[in-house]
Amino acid sequence: MRKKLTTTIVLAVGIFGIALPVLAALYLAHRQSMDAEIRLANTMAGEILRRADAAGDQAIAAYTELSTPEDGDPCSDARLKRMRDVDLNLSYVEVVGYVDKDRLVCSSLGRHGEGIPLGPVEFVSSRGASVRTSVDLGLGTGEDGRFLILQKGSLAAALHPEMLIDTFQDRKDIAVGIFGRTGRMRLSSRGEFETKWMSRLGGATSANFFDGRHLVTLLRSSHYDTVAYVAVPADYLRSRLYGFFSVLVPIALVLGALLSFGIVRLARQRASLPAELKAALRRGEFEMYYQPIVELATRRIVGFEALMRWPRRDGPRLRPDLFIPAAEDCGLITQFTDYMLKRIAVDAPRLIERRPHCYVSVNLGSSDLHSEAILDQLRKLLATRGIRPQCIVVEATEHSFLDPLLARPIVAEIRALGIRVAIDDFGTGFSSLSHLTTLQTDFLKIDKVFVETVGTDSATSQVAPHIIRIAETLGLKVIGEGVENEAQAAFLRAHGVEFAQGWLFYQAMPIDEILKLAERPLDLAGATPAPA
Ligand SMILES: Nc1nc2c(ncn2[C@@H]2O[C@H](COP(=O)(O)O[C@H]3[C@@H](O)[C@H](n4cnc5c(=O)[nH]c(N)nc54)O[C@@H]3COP(=O)(O)O)[C@@H](O)[C@H]2O)c(=O)[nH]1
């Protein structure tokens, strides 16, 4: 059943591990291709608008230049010459001329006899220009010889409509154009156009939307009542999307596979950890290290904390704060404690022989302190030659929840044996004020997270002094953990903390090294630098 569940979880992780990155890649590819096409469409619309605005400016310049006739005849030689000069100077204006009764009577091209019929005005722009969008002047130029005529008073400027849009020739399948908002008429266009696009802008200056077949961009002129549009066919989007897909999806597949492999491996490792721990216990792979605890005032060693290490045969080292909780979770902690106490029974007499006034502190987890079995184990330890009760301190550590009511009689019995008890990692995990009041203990260890911030601006920098005051009130001796520098040591000392432990003084060492250290004369012990 468990195997089936594990297989299902592994499968689900594998599928999700691959599906998620692929879905993310699809989304990213879609976003990227959309963004790229919108950028292209905006660039094109901007260029069309720039040309249309320039054409409008030139028409206005032509009206201004020609608004005062030299003499009474609007088609005199002097005036025709002036029309030609104006025409020559304006790149977008093809012809300028004089209009009478909807006929172009004369222009920069000369006199036109009866006049060229321009047809009716289609609409009047917001700036008062009468607009005709497609007039055949019979000149054989322009698109099909047709011109866009902007007339103000009796003056007309004729523009080649395609000059406004003959850009991006390599993208002919992208529909482009410009329309007047007032008349809702196209002034110039290339490719497909749908009238409904005109209403999509509303009051905005630009809009981008997908109409099912095109990605459409609309851009309004800030000078004239005109709007440029660009409609990119959906095929463009699709091919760009495939381009992004072909790059992103393989990357996502590789990442997904690596991720799934990592997760599955981790899950397998975790699943096999209990078995590994059991096997390592059987093989006696775990080693005990000892970290000295010093009196802050003299830096003399007063005790040694026993800390377990696992130099794994196969695989990387695992820290005790990972394998001890795992042992607690899978019900192996009693065996670990038993293993640790057996090692202490061997190591402690050798240490105490060299330092008779020192103690060895041992870590006990919540489940140890919930069961009377620990009392027999400790009695056995005390029966060892060379170990007196005052040589042992029990540190109540809480990787899992410690029930004060269950632990209270056990802790009381431990103390009745003459063994002192410390509350470890106070202020973190499950340890709380109620433990201090419910459990009768001797020491309180301030966790390193609070020691490392003392004297800094950190929010937790004020916690250590409070903990020290609580301990004082309850008559407990305080041990500062994780002291790494002189400033932290000085701070703790100034606040009345008697004992400390940390890399400033010593790191945890294997038994042979700690024995050598313990052999040194007492007054030199504190001066020994911490081993690397
Ligand atoms: N039930 C048992 N719990 C055990 C046993 N052995 C260890 N443990 C618990 O694991 C926790 C992690 O221990 P460890 O990785 O050994 O870390 C200890 C020190 O190495 C570390 N330390 C000491 N000085 C410093 C320092 O200056 N800076 C710094 N960053 N770390 C430092 O602190 C740990 C000692 O912590 P504590 O026990 O809280 O005094 C550890 O918390 C043990 O509870 C075991 O056999 N049984």
C-alpha cells in the first residue's frame, strides 16, 4: 500500500515536474510572441502616423503660402509660378491648385481649361479641411492616378495616398492604413480592413487587440483627427510562437526533467532515510563530538556538550538537525539516545578524569522526556565507574513538541538522580515560557539566533536581555549559545550571563582532540584557539 502510494507520488511529481515547466514555457512563448508582434505593429503605426502628420503639416504650409493672391487672377502666371515653387518644396504634396465649383481650374501643373472635376466633398475634417479621398486628376500618377485632396477655401493640396503607407514593403501581408475619425473614412490603406476596428479606440490614444484573424494596433495622432492602424495576420503570430516554442519547450523539458529527477531523488532519499539511519546505527557509524562550554569571566572550560555526527559511508554528511528530527519522526530516537549514552559512558569518564569539575551535557529529545525508559538509561550511565550525577547535564531539546505535563515527572526524577537539567534553544521551536514554569530546571540556554543579533539593529536583538531577566527571576543559570565574536561575549557578560559556548572559544571536536585539550593545564585551556 505504502509502495503504491510512493509510486503514485513519484509519478505525480514526475508528471507535474515536466508539465509545469512546459506549461510555463507555452505561456512565456505566447506572451513573448504577442509582445514582439505588438512592438512591430506599434513601430509601423508610429511611422505611418509620422508621415500622415507631416503630410497634413505640408498641406497647411501650402495654404498659408498661397492664401494671398498677387493680383485678382487666381490663375495668373505669377501665381502659377508661386504654386510650382510651393509644390517643389513639399515632399508629400504632389499638386497645389485653385478650386472653383468643385473643379481644379489651375494648379502647380498649369491651367486646366474647363477645370478637372473633383467630385463632391466626402467629409470636413475637425480642422475645417474638405476631404476627397480618391480623385482621379487624370495625371496618370498616384495609385491608379487617384489622389487624396485636402481643400481649404479655394486652395487644394493633392497627396499620393500610398506615400503615407509605402513603408515596410517587405511586410506587404500586414495590412496598414490611416483613417479620419470625423468622417470614419479611410484616407489611405493597404490590405484588409474592417470598419468595426475604427470604433475600438474609444477615447484612448492607442489600442491593441486580437480580432480572431489579426492582431490590430490603433494609434491616434496628437495633431490631427487621424488614426493609423496596423493589422498583423494571425499567421505571423503563429510562426513567431513556433519560433519561441522551439527554443523554450526543449529548455523547459530539460529543466523539468532535472527538477523531477531532483525531487524524486530527494523523496527517495527521505523515504529511505529511516532504513539508512537504522543500518548506520547497527554499523555504529555515528560519532560523538564534544564542544566545550566556558565560564565567560575566566574562559575556563566548565563542561562539554555531546553532539552527534554522521560521517556517512555513502553519501554526503548529514547535519544532526536533519537526521535527529528524522530519527524522532520514524520512532528511532530511543535507539539513538541509547547509542549516544553508551558512547558517553565510554568517553565521559576519560574527560572527567582530566577535568574532574567539568560536566558532560547530553541532548534528549521530547520523546525521551515523555517516557520513563530514559530514567533506567540514565541510571545505567550513572552506574558507570567514574561518572557522578553532577558530571552529567541533560539538555531538553525540542525538535518535536514537548508536553510539559508528561515531561514534568520525568524531569523531576532526573533531577532527583542528581543530574542537572537545561532548557535548550529557549525561544525557538516549541520551547516556551510555560516550560520554564512547569519544568524545574537548572540552566537555560539562549539559542544562537538571539545571540547573533545582540548589539545589532535587528528586531530580535532585544530578545536575549529579556530571556536573561526571565532566567534571573527563576533562579536559573544562563548559557549563551553560538557565541562567535568578542562583542557578543562582552554583551552577554555585561548582562550577567555566566556561561557560553561557541566558535569564539571552541568548535565541537572528536573525543581524541577533546581529550588532548582537557589534558592541558586549566589556566591555558581558555586561551586555546578554536580548531578550524
Ligand atoms: N537528541 C539529540 N540531539 C542532538 C544530538 N546531537 C546533536 N543534536 C541536536 O542537533 C542540533 C544541531 O547540532 P549541531 O549541528 O552539532 O550544532 C551544534 C553546534 O555545532 C552549533 N554551534 C556551536 N557553536 C556555534 C557557533 O558559534 N555558531 C554556530 N552557527 N553554531 C554553533 O550549535 C549546536 C549546538 O546547539 P544546542 O544543542 O542547541 O546547544 C543541536 O541543536 C542538538 O540539539 C544527539 O545526540 N541527540
